[in-house]
Amino acid sequence: MQRRTFTALGLAVAAFAASPPALAQSTPFKIGLILPMTGQQATTGRQIEAAARLYMAQNGDTVNGRKIELILKDDTSLPDTTRRLAQELVVNDKVDVLAGFGITPSALATAPIATQSKTPEVVMAAATSSITEASPYIVRTSFTLPQVSVALADWAPKNGIKKVVSLVSDYGPGIDAEKFFKDRLTFNGGQVTESLRVPLRNPDFAPFLQKVRDLKPDALFVFVPSGAGAAVMKQFLERGMDKAGIKLIATGDVTDDDQLNDMGDGALGVVTSHHYSAAHPSAANKKFVEAFSKANKGLRPNFMAVGGYDGMRVIYEALKKTGGKGGGDALLAAMKGQIFESPRGPVFIDAQTRDIVQNVYLRKVEKKDGQLYNVEFDVIKDVKDPGKTK
């Protein structure tokens, strides 16, 4: 009796092992989406989740016979929480892909888990240059701060801006923005007279802005993460810095589409460089903005939304390419080298770096139809991350 039981068990295991593709096809394809849904970066989480769900609504929740299951987890932008959630998603939920990551420390905290479990990690938001080097399983669909900072440092000296003070949030992307802006501005004959760093947690910009006013540069260059731009703009105007002749130039995080209308007319004329604007004039973007707004009670998509939307596309297309079988290494290979038209413009996932190559736009805040928009006036095409072209 015991022998028969063991034989039956052995046959069952053999049958299970002999038909993994059939089993794979019948099981859901799980995407673990880790985002800051509460806390300082909650707008990032809200935008990316909305974009991911929009992509699924438009493209169906089944790919090659695999039902797509989105498992959303809130990490409140605390890296220790991100690491724990990623571990649980891989071990308990057996996710096929990890995605999201609102800030750099969260993306980096997950990197060892992605490597050990051979699970692709699709970074939809975090923007420090070095992230993709932290694991061979990381693919990025957002942007890097060097990509957008260099464009502004090329533009500024040609437009009468020679002396600049930089003000950045004191963590990976801010340090990248500070370094690459300064290096390029100096190369172009300009000068960064002071480099100021503000704490990421509970920032108070007031004392820093007062110092900038006293220094009287031609312009203030700013990077702060998505969600903090409105506070910078408010305090910049309250101190009358614009009236003192100090221009505000920034990466696009500062004039975030999600918050721009709340900033008021004081934001008019601010020049930024970024990879996405809700006002991007392509047919693909107009369709995206309209669908996103309709699905989210009039909410305007920002650059975080487009990172989430394109991230879902990269995952879907990879699963199609593997015939629905998935598997970490096969999915990763299928993500590399993807070329497509995004709402932001043409993009390419570099097969060597697993980072995004995309257009960077110079924009000015203007009023259109009674609303404020980042209106593009110049483009630098097919920009690779300067942090990886040394």
C-alpha cells in the first residue's frame, strides 16, 4: 500500500515536471506594483497606479492566455518597507515582475531581491543614473536626472544666464542633477556660485531661498521630487525673488503637470527641461491625456503617469514575445531593445544599459484655454543617460 502511494506520488511529480508550459499558461501572470500611496510622494503613487490600470483597461487583462494580476502595495517611500514588501511579493505571491518604485532608495532596496530571485524590476519613477547598475534585472521606463539637467545647462548660457545657484533635494537624483548641471554649465562658460542641498524628509525651503536672494544670481536651478514643486514655487514668489530679477529654471519635476494649475500665474514663464508634458502635441499623447482624464475625474497625467503607462507596455510586450510563458531571464531579454511610440515621443530600451533613451524637451509655462501648461519650444532627440556615456 505504502509502495503504491509513493509510486503514485512519483508519477504525479513527474507529470507536473513534464508539463510546466501548460501549468504556466493556466496560472495568472502577477505584477507586484510597489508605490508610495501615502506620505510625501503619494501623488507619484496615485499617478502610476492610475496609468497602469488605464493601460490594462485599454489592452485587456489577458496576454497569450495568461490573466494579468496587479498586486498593489504601499511602501510610503520607506526603503525598509519596500524591501520587506518586495520579499513578500516574490516569496509568498510568487510575482513574475516587480514594478513601480517612487524614489531611488526604494528601487535600490529591491535590487538584491530582483537579482537573487531573477525577477525583472521595472522602475517606473526613480531617476538616479546608477539604479540600473544595481541589478542586471532592472529595466527603467522613467528617466534620469542627468538626461534632463544637461539640456538646461546648454540652454541657460545662450539665454543670458551665466551665474546660477543650484538647490536640490539631498539624495541620489538631486546629487545627480547638481553635478551634471554644474559640469555642463561650467563647460559652457557659466558658473554655479553655490550648491545648496535640502533634506528630503520634511524640507523647509525658506532659509535656502533667503540665501539665494542674498547671493543675487542670474537664476536659481532647482530639482525636487514630484509633489514638492508647489512649495518651492510658493516660497520663491513669497520672497519676491522673481521681482529681484532672479529667474527660476528647473527640471520638470518642479512644474509638475499634476500641480501646475494650483501654482497660479506666478509660474508663468518658468523654463524647465523634461521628457514629458501633458501638452506634448502628438496624436498619441492627446489620446492618452484624454483617456487618463476621463478615467480619473479630470486628473491631468504627469511624467510619473507616463513612466507607469510605458512600464506596463514593456511588461505586456515582453510577455507576448515569450509566448505567455514568462520566466525572469526570458522576460528580461524580451524587454531589452524594445522601441515604441510613447505619449512622450519615441523611446527605446537600450539593450546594454536597460535604461530608457528618449527625447528631452525645453518647455516654458504658458496659459492655454485658461490653464497652465509646460509648452515645449525645443527638443533634443534620442538622449541617452549621460551618466552612462563616460
